[in-house]
Amino acid sequence: MDPLEIARWQFGITTVYHFMMVPLTLGLGAVVAGLYIAYIRTGKHEYKRLTKFWSKLYLINFIMGVVTGLVQEFQFGMAWSEYSRFVGDVFGAPLAMEGLLAFFIESTFLGLFIFGWDKLKPSLHAACLTLAVAASWLSAFFIIVANSWMQHPVGVEMIDGRPVMTDVVAVLTNSTAIAAYTHAIFGALQVAGGFMVGIAWYKLWRRRRDGIDTIGQDGKVIIGERAEGAQDKTDFKVWFTSLRLGAIVGLVAFVGTAFTGHHQAQLMIEQQPMKMAAAEAACHDGTAFSLLSVGSLGAQDCDQLTTVVEIPGLLSFLAYNNFDTDVAGINSLIPVYEETYGTHLPNNPELYGERAGQKIDYLPLMEVTYYGFRGMITLGGISALSFLYVLWVTRKKGEGTVPEAKWISYLAIAGILAPFGANATGWIFTEMGRQPFIVAPNLEGNPAVMMFTAAAVSPGVSGYEILFSLITLGLIYGALMVVEIYLLAKYVKAGVVAAMPELVEDEHESDDQNKGNDVLAFAY
Amino acid sequence: MFDLFADQPLLQTIWFLLLGVLWIGYLVLDGFDLGVGMLMSRFFAKNEKERRVLLNTIGPVWDGNEVWLITAGAATFAAFPLWYASLFSALYIPLTLALVALIFRAVSIEYRGKKNSPGWIAFWNTALSLSSFLIAFLVGALLALTATGLPLNENGDRVGGAFAWLTPAVFMGGLSIVGLSLTMGLAFVALKTDGQIRHRARQLLVKASPLFLLPITLWVLYMQVTSGVALTYLFTGLAVVAVAVAWLFAYRGSEGKAFTGLVFFTAFGALAIFLALYPNVLPSTLDEAYNLTITNASSSDYTLRIMNWVALFGLPILLVYQGWTYWVFRKRLTTSSIPEAHDVADLTTLPTKAEAHNA
């Protein structure tokens, strides 16, 4: 039972899962805060409905992000103790800053938001939500600072064999972190955009299917009403606004990911050239971007690959903003790595286990990096095209709604997954592309500041223990994913009224309200 | 009295104490959350309305309270990475279970009322009480094991297999924090509710707290016998005074003062335990030379100094805004403050109010 492989699978699975919830929290939170502020400023009732409905879905998802984040924090110590010992001086600090300066604010003010509807005046209440969302963005920043230090270690000196922090500003302003953070934030906003578009499309389609909204002879939509469940004319406005807002946010975010991603790729060529070469399955130095390479990527031998379609000059443009500077290929990079970081792992079984003394393969898994990179771009692009389509369909205010075709509404729901997939594949690409290092060396820094993944796992923990947690967490995560989606679907189907029971007549409630104003506006 | 601090490095001592502050914050604040979670079982709560009253006493605050644990963990990582690495890897299986419990606690609070069916509510309610119990037990076990030691080798790695941590200390610490949490939970419910629940909570607090607090008292005394010094004896004495005063206030019906007394008891008790451990943070039961101490487990002075500024800025502000939260939600809850439960699916069939479009 190899602890290293299981620990890596566990970290990978739990991270990808955690990062399903996180981008939705970051992106949708910002949109909801914006909607609430719009409500305060304009007093328009539909903004209140928008705030209440989307914040409900936001909260159902938020809690899953919290608990899965806890697993991430604990795992460093539990499964990666040797890593924690090595990097603790510089890696623990951003995590502690995240707790003290960001996460406390996020969860405390979110509690005030959830329960504070009737306790705080609206502007203060909206400020609580805004503060919570801002803190979640700050929290993401600290976590990405920690992650980026693993990609590009800065601000440290080696003392007694451990990297010791000497410049916290360098750590916090790591170029890798700034690039990755902006990229991740735009990625999160695109997730939120896709989420809103898919759900709003479905709700508008349901109104048509139920015969509430119809299309008149002039081709314009005739907005109808139903007496129950707050399915009134304002309801149409809610979904129409959500649809357009989601598409705009998502499209802007996509453009943002493209620019920040471009910047990030340029840094990567400088800082982790092997990752970029593996993403391109590029053996030799060159200038062309491969759209499709065939052969066996899994064989880890790029000379067996045939590039079927490539765009001349694009890789150079991505890397250096011109069309003719060669980008280093795998074959020219491996000797450089071998010369600087050795050809074999140190012969130290205590640290490296069965891998002690083995030859180091500096090439990350090419199948993963190659397809991960392309998967990210493709999924992000498909979702951006869908946003354009949405903006086209809804281009004339007061005239359009979604088509009656059922299959498009199913496609819209499925389309929610695309930005999630882009986020996941992007992270898988960048983390797997860092291998065989857990702390990738800074090519311009001290070559001793690096760590092989093979040395990072907890020496005292058996593979069986890690397998136990992997299976336990895996089963629970799987079950909770079903529960979360079930609840989200339940609330989406019910619509705004699910978040605003006060919109409908309820004979039970009127009794309570007559007794006095003691009843909580929101209660578990 | 303060000679235990002589010859010890200042920065590391500050961080040892700051971690103490974070842990005391956690034990007090999430302590009553966990206690309330356990009280939601059928042994205390009589019906669904009462369970919802209990849950809503902690509703706005429990998530912020849990962050004390997250921050205590992250601050240990930042300030004493070797302690964090050795302790967390040695306790692999108990911490896996703790994570499972933390997941279920949070999710069950959030999801239990999201569907109005008896089976759904009963499932999440059981999950909530069981996971609250388990979190308290395992956090207690972790704290007791770091105080009494683990079989660690020279590198700080656990030897003796996956269950080498399974010693009487696990039960001593586990039952201590379960008992403490139940006591805090009862005191909090007595303070935050009105009517029958308040009355019942106060009665049970008076009757059962001596029993609930017995394990933690034994733990404090055990630490004094094995490694107590003058200062920790003083804190032991103060803890005894605090708990006696708290009990008297509870008996006389001053819930706020009883709760405050318990907060002091927790703080003094924790200080009595962990200053007796100081300057060790995690002793090795194999060889004293392998003990992890504030010196050999710590981060560099530079990192600790940076973190000083972070704590100096973050902690006071934290106390202000978390304190403000309790002020905002200061009103006592009764069964009549709880709105009627409904399933969101049923709402869609109810008639829309006439004024709904500008509500």
C-alpha cells in the first residue's frame, strides 16, 4: 500500500471537490452583494427578490465550501507532515492570516446577514453581506498566495535545510500569486454567470411551458401571471434580469480569464517551463501551438506524437507576444533540470520510502497537462459562446424571452457545468504540471528551495490509514453532492417564494404575526 | 511564580499563549454550540419546536465560532509547524473522524430545515447531536494527547501503528470536553431562551454540572500532579473558585453570571493544563530528547514577528465584531419566536399576496 499515491489521489479529489463550491461562493456572493446594493439604492422590489433568491442558493452552497475547506487545512498536517515541516515557516503564515483576517469576518458577517433581516437596518445589513463577500475574496487571496509559493517560491532563505521566510512582502506579492488570483477570481465569476444563466433560462422556459408567458402575433412576449406562488409579472423580471446579468457577468469574466490566463502562461514559461512544454506536448523548441496531437501521450515520450493540427506562431505569441521566439521543448529542458536538481532522488529511504535513489522523471503526466489545458480553454469558451447566445436572444428589452424548445433549456442546465469544469481542469493542469515537485524550484532562486513530492508525505502514516480517509471522505462527499444538488434543485423549482415565504398567504403565519413582532424573520 | 518563563524565548512564549487564547476561544464559543447540538437529542428537547428554539440560539453565531478551531489549527501550522505536523499525522484516524463530524455538524445545521419531512429532519437531527458529541470528544482527545504525549521518534513521527494514540488520555480528554460542552450548552440555553426550556436548562445545569465537569477537573489535577508548578496551581485554584461561583449563580438563577463564571473556569482550567505542559508542546513518550518544545518546533523569529502584527490587528477587531453579533442577537428566544415550518415546494401552491409585487 503506497501512501504517496493514495495521499495524492486524496488531495486531488478533495481539492477538486472543494473547488466546486468555492468559485460559486466567490462569484455568486459578489453578484448577490451587488444586487442587494442595487436594491438599497433603487428600492426596486425585483432587486429584493433577486437578492433573496440568489442568496438562498449561495448559502446552500456556501456551507459545503466551508466544511470541505477544513479537510484541506487538516490534510497538510495529517497526510503531508514532512511537507508541513519543510515549508511551515513560510506556508503556514498565509493560512493563519486567512483565518485571522478573512475567514472570521466572512463567517461572522454572513451569520449577521442570514439572521439579520429584521434586526439591522437595510444599509447596515447590506454592508454585512458585502463585508462577508469581500472577506471571502481576501480569503481566496491568502490561499492562492500559499499555493503560488509552491509554484514559485520567493521571499525565503535556506537555513538549516529549511526555507525560512525573510520577506513577507515578496511572498504576498509573488507574481505567480497575483496572476493566479486574478485568473481564479474571473474563473469564479464565470461560474456564477453560468449558474445564473442556466437557472434563469430554465425558470423562463418553465413560465412558457406552463402557459404563463406567451408570444403574441407581433412576436413580442406577453407576460402573464398566475395567482399562486408569487409567479407574477415581477417574477418574469427577476428571471429576465438574472439571465442577462448572468450572461454579462459571465462574458466579462471570460474575457478576464483570457487576459489573466495569457499573463499567467507567460509567467509559467519563465517560472515553470516544463509545465508549459508538457501542456503543449512539445518535444522540441518551437513556435507553433498544437490544436491536436495524436499518438500515445500516456507513453510519456513526445517523439512518438504526431501533431495533426497546429497554429504556427501562436505558442510564441502566448509566451512572448511575438511569433518567432522559440519556446523551449521537453527535450531541451530535461538536461537543464537534471543538471541543476539531480538525476536521481537522494538515497534516503526514511524520506523517500521505496522511491529512494530512483531516477527522477521531470516530465509531468503529459495526458493530464495536455488535455487539462485544452479542456479548460474549451469549456470556458463553450460557456462564453452560450453567454453570447443568451445576450442575442434577450437583446430587446420587453420583447424577448427564451425559446420554447425543451432541449435548449436542458442544455442551459447542463451548461452550468462548463465553467465548473474549466476551473477544475485548470487546477488539475497547474497542480499536476508542477510534478515531480511539491515545491517547484524558483529557477532564479536558490536551487535548494524545492521539494520532491515523493519526500512530502507523512513518514509515520500507513497507506491503509490514508485509504481509510480517502474512502470515508469520498463516500461522504459523493452523498453530500447529491444532497446539495437535490436541495438546489428543490429551491430552484419553487422559485423566489422559496426564499420569500412572505410573498404568499399562509394561514398559520397570520396568527403568529397577530401575537406580536416576536417571530424571527429567518429561523433554521 | 513566573520562573517557568525564565530562560524561555519570548516570541515563542507569546505564540504559545496566543494559541491558548485561540483554544480557549474555541472551547468556550464552539463549546456551547456543541453542547446545544448534543442537547438537540431526545434526552433534552421535548419536541420539534423546542429543537428549533435550541438550534436558533446558536444559528447566527455557530459558524463564526467554528472558525476559532480553523484558526487555531492554521496558527499552530504557522507558529509551530513541527508540532502541527507531528500531532496531526500521529492522530490520522481520530482527525479523519473529527473531520467527518465537523462536516456533518455544519451540513446538518444548514440542511435540516430545508425540507419539511419528519424523516429528513430526524436524520439530520441525529447527525447533528452525534457529530456534536464526536467533535467535542475528539477535540478533547487531541488536546489531552498533546498534553500527555505520543510515541514519537526523533523525526517527530508516530511509531507503534495507526492506533498508538489509543490511551486512557483519549477518554480523559474526550469526556472532559464533552462534559464541558454540555455544561456550556446548558448555561447558554438558560441564558438565551425563555419559558420551559430556560427553566429546564437551568435545573439541569445545577443538577448535572458537577458530574459533567468531573472529567475535566480530573484532567487538570492529573496535569498538576505530573508537571504542575506554582503558577499552574494558582490557575487550578482560580478555576475551582470560578466553577463554584458559576454554580452558585446558576443555583440562584443568574444565568448571565453563571455563564461568565464558566468562561473563566474554562480559561483558568486550560491555562492550568497547558502551562503545566509548557515549554513542551508535545512530549514524546519514548524519549524526553524527542519532546517537541516551543523552541524546537517553532517557526523563525521573523515569521513569528509578522504573525504578531497579524494577531495584534486581527484579534481585537475580531472580539469587537463577534461581540457585536451577540449584541444584535441578544433577545431571548421562545417557542413562539419560531416561524411555522413549511416545505418550499408547498409555498408555490399558496395564493400570492396582493401587495407581493412591492413587498
